Amino acid sequence: MCGIAGIIGTNYNKEDLEKMLESIKHRGPDASGIYQNGDCLLGHNRLSIIDLSTNANQPFSDTTGRFQLIFNGEIYNYKELKAEIGDRYNFRTSSDTEVLLASYIIFGKDCLEKLNGMFAFAIWDKKKKELFAARDRFGVKPFYYYKDAESFIFASEIKAIHRFVEKNPDEKTWANYFCYGSYGSPETTFYKDIFQLQAGYYLEFKDGKLQKHQWYDFEKRIKEIPSDHGSDSEVKRKYLALLEDSIKLRFRADVEVGFNLSGGVDSSLLLALVNHLHPTHNIKAYTFYTGDERYDELPWVEKMIKRTGNSLEKVKLSPEEVPELSERISFYQDEPYGGIPTLAYSKIFQKASKDGVKVLLDGQGMDEQWAGYDYYGRATNELIQGSGNVSPLRTGVLNKGFMKLAEKPQYPELFSSVIQNLQYRDLFNTKLPRALRFNDRISMAYSTELREPFLDYRLVEMAFALPDQMKIRGGVHKYMLREIVKEYVPFEIAEAPKRALQTPQREWLGEELRGFVNQGIEKLLNSEFSNWFDSKALRKEWEAYQNGKQENSFYVWQWVNLGLLI
């Protein structure tokens, strides 16, 4: 896990790239390197996970010096790929970095189909004066870029690009955020002229021209899967075998591996299987809590730990920490993020980093592939989970001209199943992309790597392609998964309904953090963004919230979040 940055264009030098790398040093404090070839500058900050030797530092060159690679992520199946390549490449290290470069040299763009991992990388071809860059199937690792007539600038985080590109908000994206709860599209960001390379895409840049291509066609992959999935027992057996293989691959590291544990089905199953497959590791588990038993998942976590015997680190978030912590996390996020639960989750990575644990596993991705969210059963288009009958938004506080910029997001409906269309939306447009962004930034803020075994593309494709009744049966969500889980986790966890991982955000914002919110709102209404709002209406809504109208706190956090980012 690392940070990458690059500039192709005139009028830039190594000192400029050093500034970019310095802004994202937290992503890789173990080593830093720069490569320059004419108008091409490539930079890398390394977090050493596999092959800790300096031989694996980046930018990484092949033996001829023609190709230079900078890479953020992990190629989990690098050992299998290395064996497949064999003597067609003369390997000098035991790193997945070198296997990635060798794969590109041997297989060209087709190497992407062979990779099982999370990645954003760029390769400079010195002979052709051409840049090739790619992003993993689900966009676990970030790739941002800016292009004008003279240059192409890219990096793992937006703040690095803002070293040279003016920080101007994209008002339409912000309007959609306040009007619809949207966090943007797979290509856009909250800033003008700064874009993302889409998940499952690659790009080529040569002679000032940029071309992008989709390399991972999820719709095609799903429609090629045979409709005869077999019996329930066959599906369980196949899925469990894939899951065990995914865990084995993601346990490859030359540093200690830890585990993020909630009290839910997904992470409990994952921990049970980790212990089953690695019985001698006694992996350390981490969980957060706030001391409010209405929200804390400690009872379920402790039930699971009692069964597995793992050591458990309980990390507490108190309301007094929120103001300073929210400022810090806003710096790392660059864009709006998910409120106090994200702050609480960040404390796990902070603690793990202090403990010397560089890699953490978690259960992200299971709900999207198994239709775990409650609204899948209602087939609604909710973007904000848990909002119930009360809108999580307050468009009445917005300036009418600003509101007109908003355009309700439309999502493709590629499948005959309504549930699959919602799953596809969540996988590629809404829930998963924003969760991956939140989690990448908070793990990297503390120089730790987050791995998600459930996001192995083989698992996602298999579960997604199953008939609806294997995902939701008799009103039970993630039905088939729960059948698998029963063999590994306590009954109370296996049968428990989906619970959003939460904190007392509603109560804290209106009570303990009232002064913090007041300060954020006043900062917002006295800033250059004040013309987005009707200040009188906003203050009236905030007053109503303080007086007990607290069914939802998302809109309050939106105001505070913008205040933190400006």
C-alpha cells in the first residue's frame, strides 16, 4: 500500500513532484523515490508489506530500463503469476511489484485480467514515450488526475494535485450532495477539472492525448455465468471454497496482520474462517465503541471473541475527541465523508499503527453482493440507509439558484432483476465507492493497509449472479450466507438482522457537540460558499434540531463537513 504521483508535461521539475509526495507521505513513510525521463516525472511513497528490502522500492524498473512502474495496492496472486511467467522474465526480488511489471511486459494490457488484487498503477514506456495506467475492478485503490493542454498530473489523493491546480468546487457535484445525498459519479470529484479513473478502466497518455478504456465488463461477466447454479448445498460449498482461497491470498504479507471486528454476520464469519485457516496466528482483533449501549456492538463482538479466543483491542471514541479528529480526517479525505462513524472507525487504524500492525482485514463488500441492506427487500432507490420515513436531507435551506444546478442521479438498469440493478448501483455508483474512499483515506492516514477478502471478484460475481431467492428468502436477507455462517458463529449473530454500524451521532451533534456544530455553521455562513444557502432557513432548521427534531442527523453533518473542508 502506497502513494503514487506523476506529472507528464513541460515546466515541472523534481522539486514539484517532491511537493506532491510530501502531501501524501502518510500513505508510504518507509521509502520515497522519483524517476525522471524528459517530460515524465514519476514519484512513489512506499509502505513496505511484501519483500521489505530496498530492492523492491519504487519507481521500479525492468532490467533494460525501458519500463518504470509506480504502484499502489497489492497483487494477492503474485506467486501464482510469477510461476506462470516462469523464465520469461528474470526476477530480482520476491515482491508483487516486480510480478506486476513482468506481467505487463509479458502479457501487455491482458495482464489486467490475470490480476487478483487491489491496485492503481502507472507504467512509463521510455521507448514509446507513453504512459499506461489502470485501476482495479471495484476501485479499491484511488487514481485522480488533471489534464490541460500542457500537462497530465495524477496522484493517489486530490490534495497532491491541488499543489498545482487551483482548488475550485464543482458546484453541480456539491448541489447533488445536498439535494440527493450523492457523493458524485465514478468519474467526477467535488472539484472542477479533477477526475477519477473509473474502477475497472485503464488509460493511455501519449503526445498530449488521453484515451480511456473499460477492461472489466461486469455486466458481460455476469451474463456469461450459467443459469444453473446448483442446489443450495452446492452453492454453499462453492462459495465457501472461494472465500477460503480469498482469505489465504489476502493473508500474504511480510508484516503482522490484524482484524477489524464488528458484531455483524460478515466480519464474524471472516474472523472464524481466518482462525480456521490460520490457527497458530492468534490474530489480534480491533473494534470501536462509544460507551452508548444503544449503538455499541460490543455485546456481539465479545460473544464472538469468547468463541474464537482472539485477543481484542477495544477502542473508544468520546465526543470530546470529535472536533480535533474531524479536522484531521477532513484533511486526509479531501471530500465529504461519512460522519462520526468514520471518525470512530479511524481510531482502529490509529491504534493498530501504534501496535505495529500494518495490515488489517475487514468485511466490506458482503452486503452489496448478497443483497444485505434492508431496502433490497423494498426495491426502493434510497441512497442514505436508515433514513426511514424522514428525509435525511434539508433542501429547504439551499439557495434556489444553487438547487437548480442539481440533477437527480440516474443509474443504469442492466439486469432483469430489480434487486440486481440495486446491487449494481451500490457496487459501482453509490455505497461501495464511497465506503472504499472513506476507508482508504482513514487507513492510509495512519500508514496502515486495509484488505477486503469479500471483494475478491470471484466471490462478488458468483453471489451477484445467484437468483434473488438465494439472497432474500422468507424475508431473511443474505439468506444463503447466513446458512454458511451458522456453522461458524454463535446463533445470536447468525440470525441477527442487519444493523448499521453506528455511533450516537444524532444525540452528540445536538447535545455534547452543539458548540462544535454552531462553530461549523457560522464558519460556513461567513465563507465564500454562503451563497449556496438561505442562512435564515438553515439556522431555523438547526434550532429545530437542537429542540429535539433529531430523527436524522445526516443534513447537520453535511453542513459541518463542508465547513471542515473549506
